[in-house]
Amino acid sequence: MSNIFGNIFRLTSFGESHGKAIGGVIDGFPAGIAIDENFVQQELNRRRPGQSTITTGRKEPDAVEFLSGIYEGVSTGCPIGFVVWNTNQHSSDYDNMKDVFRPSHADFAYFQKYGVRDHRGGGRSSARETIARVVAGALAKLALKEIGIRITAFTSQVGALKLNEDYTHYDLNLTESNPVRCPDPKLAQQMEELIFRTKGEGDTLGGVVTCVIQGCPAGLGEPVFGKLHAALGSAMLSINAAKGFEYGQGFSNMEWKGSQQNDLFYNQDGHIALRTNRSGGIQGGISNGEDIYFRVAFKPVATVLMEQPTVDKNGNETILKARGRHDPCVLPRAVPIVEAMAAMTLLDYYLLNKTTRL
């Protein structure tokens, strides 16, 4: 498996949903960065299961333990090793699907690729793997904070319920004020009720997470291979259940002509500025200093708690009714994961950009 992310800032992650632990090794992290371990734990708490009635009922403390690379609260420049121990596995919940493939899940593809399969919670295909990403992303956020880069993601759509305006019309500080992580409290309440009803039916919902990166300097990204938006897209589409990525204007307003879509330059008190930001802060694959914003579509969770026709590993048709503890909607817990992957990508490309000129 390919379990390494990044070029200079690199994360190697390990662990399975029902194994002993999830962990990772971070290489290339700059020395001298103050490491706020409480902040890292808070980021993990945002991803943690069992946060509310609309998330999986699995109860895990998800307490991170750093093993190396930090001394007296400061990064040393050496590899940062960490581990989060699993403590609340219910592996028996998955016994009835040991030899059966869940529709639209990774079960079948994993078995075809490797010839073996860890059916306990999906093994490596479980979203529990994202713990390592959130830890690495939290450290990346601490480094990016020192250069003024801020990353905020939020739930912008659940099922048919969605925000009608772009991110500039909302107070993003309200994102953490509700379990759905939507900056519109009224819509958030409707989303929460929809997720709760769907959970009671044994079904699941998909939706969209929007992410905004503010304070990013111009110049990050490569002009041909290694475009910044391509790197962000690759990072986002590596997240469990992610099905689509668009940045800036994306697929909207495709009926417009170039004269309508173009972001026009002008002189703003002696410096070059843009009147609009339909490009989403990236032009030619390189950041231009404006806000970077993008959207990630997530499919409904594949494991539904109702009967569905499927086949076993021998091709025999059967009926599966899944058991276990599963999210009815990944969106609320995907928000910190999207932020983490964005932070890792931005820090990696910031460090890469240091090699551009002497």
C-alpha cells in the first residue's frame, strides 16, 4: 500500500480500525515550532466518534501520545512519531460480513487487490485511519499559523439542504457552535434533524464540505506537474467517501463568457489587487495571494443498517443486514479531516517553494 503523503513534509501512517492502534511518523517538519499538544488533542476531539446523536456510537478517547521529535514543547527537526491506541473495538459486530461484500464499500476491491481482507470495521479502509491525518494536520496548522495562514472548513450541504450563498456571507466562527459544523445555525438545526431521522431509518446521507484558506502567500504550487489545486484535489480525494472536488468557481456559471468570468486586476492604494476571486486564489496552478476556497463532495456512508442484496466471496447471492456502529453522515466529522489535509498540503508546498530561489 502507499501510505506516505507529501514531498518535504511527509506523513507515513499505519494502523487499522480494530487493530491495536493508529499512528504515524512525520518527517520534514521544521525545527523550532512551538507544539501545543492541547491544540492537537482538540483537533482530534473534533474528529472523535461519539460526539453527538448524529455520529457513530463508538466511544474512543483518541488520546495522542507523542514518541519522538518534540523536546520541551518545541519540534526538534527529527521525525515526529505518535500513536493513538484503540480501546473500544466491537469486532464481533462484523462477524456476519466476514465473507460477504458490502455494497459500494471497499470490501470487494480490497479483496481483489490483496487476496486477504480484514473485515473488522473495514481494516485499513476505515475512516479511523484518518486519525493520523488529523494529528499531522494539527501540527501543520501550528507551523502555518506562524506565517499567517488560517484554514477553516464547514458543512455546506447535507442531502438536499445547502447554503445558498458563498462563504463570504457567513460568520465562519459559528461553525463549531453546532454538531453539524454549519455556519448557518438555522440551517444547521434542519441538517441535524434530517441526519437524526435518517439514522433512525438505518440509512445514510451525503453532502459537501467547503474549505477556505486565508493568508496564503502568492507563489505556492508548480506551473505544470504539481499544480497547487491538483495537489489539494489529490489530498481531498484521498479521504474516505470523497467523490468530487472543485475549487474557485468550479462547475458553476459555465454558461458565462471569458469576459464575465475573468478576475480583473486593479491598483488598490499602490498594490495589485483583484476585483473578484472566481479563480479561487489559484491561477496557472500557483497561489495568487487571494483566499483559496474549494468544495469536497462526500457520498452517503456505504454501510447501511438495512437489508441489501449482495454476494459472498464465492459469488453466491445473499442478503446482508449490516451491524455495528456507523456514522449516518460523514460530513460533521469530515470537516477537521478536510482542514488537516489542506494544512498538510499547504505546509508541504510552502516548504517546496523555499527551493525555488536562492
